[in-house]
Amino acid sequence: MSITLVGIDLAKNIFQIHGVDEHGKPVLRRRVSRSKLLETIVRLPACRIVLEACGGAHYWARRFMAMGHQVQMIAPKFVKPFVKSQKNDCNDAEAIVEAASRPTMRYVAINGIEQQDIQCMHRIRSLLMRDRIAQINQIRGLLAEYGIVIAQSPLQVQRHLPEIIADTTTELTDFTRGMVCDMYERLKQLDEQIVRYDNKIRQIHRASAQCQRLEKIRGVGPMIATAIVAAAGEARAFKNGRQFAAWLGLTPRQHSSGNRQRLFGITKRGNSYLRMLLVHGARAVVQQAPNRHDALSRWINELRSRRGMNIAVVALANKTARTIWVLLAKEQDYALA
């Protein structure tokens, strides 16, 4: 069987395989179960296999690469225009092959096991942070119904909640007081878990040469460095720093035609978690800039005076992303201005 390109529509249990020869003629159409997928792929000659970047795609990509195949992944939004007629597994697999046959198609970098571990850690911590915020908001909202108001700061909630539980002069009944105690215990447990994951992130940061290199950039700490290395460790997949910033959604959204260029706010494409971290890091640098007199601070202050705080923050996040690409792609050390 002469197969040069294979597209696989991934799913939980049933997978659709579509293979073509060097002329683009379909020579393989098959539905296989999850337990039979590896057995089917290992029987194929060494070829190019293309997957959609979805849940579980990195795992299958690593398994197929171990069998000697060339594996690539395409973002689903780039596959969708090639789906013919009705949407089904067979048409989806064929669309993946059609998209992969385009010479200018863009592909998603495949994560290794180490990168997957770090991403898993960041996602768990992010969920813990959301649960912590939700728990604090629930505590404040429920106590407000009893005439007890706590400031929005998490520190204020942790500081005053034991006093509120112990105070018997409020309208809190013993029944409600017990439930507030349960929420307080859960809040303390969430804080302990977040601290534990923060320590793990610092340990990985200290053990990684790439993370240590990125830490020298103002506004970049262990959290940003480890998240960037996990998601985009292979920075050479991007042609330049602007492509990397565009991948993070930090470049202007464009709707231009002819000689008329129309630029709007940032696209907000790509990884929203990485973009959020970079923007928060840039905001801290912008807030400190008025007290400094180096070249970067002067640039920030001048931009902030002309365009405002938020635009200066996003512009600095864009600049930081481009600097990160240079350090990772060219393996250079950051030179302090």
C-alpha cells in the first residue's frame, strides 16, 4: 500500500483514518477503535501523519513518532474550511489531509512529557486559584446577608473570618456558623495546595536553564518562565518574535483592504493563560517605571503619557514576548539595558 499522508480524526473511542498516496488519491478509509489504533498505525509504512490539535493529540503524536512516522498537528480552525458538505468523522479526516497538503499550512508544536508535566501543574494551580476566588466570594456574599461585610481582599477575609466565627453578638446562628467554619477550612486547604504548587514551580524553575535565562527579563518570574517553556519551548517553530507575539494574541487585530489599513485592539488569540501572565507581569513593570530612569522605563513612561496605562501594559507585554522569543530561539542571554 503506497501511503504518503494520513489524516486521523481523533475521538474518545472511535477514530477515522484517511490516507492518500503521493498523487493525493485516497487509498485508505477506515474506522478503528481506540484499542486497535496503535495496531493499525504500526502496520503502515513510514509516512506523514497529521492530527487535529485537540485533547489527547500530544499523546498520540508521541506514540506515532516512536513508531518512526513524521507527525504534525493542525489547529482545528485551520481544518474547518476544508470540510466538504456535511460534518462527520469521514469528512473531518479527509479535511485534515486536504489542509495538510497546503504548502503554507501552519502546525502546532508537539509537547514532550516534561512540557506536559509542567502544563498539567499550571492548569491544576489555575483551577485552585479559581476555586479559591469562588470560595472567598461565596463567604463574603453569604455573610453580607447577615449584615457582616468583609473587604474584597483575600487577606482581609482570612484575617477577619476567625473573629467573625467566634463573635456571638452577630445574627449568625449556630447552624450557619458551622457552615461558615466548613468554608473557612476549605479556604485554608486551598491556600495550602496553592502554596505547594508554587513551591513545585520554583523547583522546576531553578532546575531549568531556559527558565533561568528568561527570569532576567523585567516582569518575568518563575510562573511566566515555566509556563512559556512548557507551552513554547521550541521557539524556532516561529519565524520571528512578531509571530510569537501574534501566537499569544498580543498583536493588533486587522481588517484592512486596499490602501486602507484598519487596526483595532489585540486579537486575543492563542493561549489566554500565557497572555494573562505576561500582561500581569507587564503591569507590575509599568507601575514601577515612574521611579526608574533606565531606557525601558523612559520608553514606558513616554508611552503611558501619550496612550494611557492599559495600552502601555499591553505594548510592554508584546515587547516582552518578542524578547522571550529571541532568548529561546537564539539561546542568547538577556543584556540589561
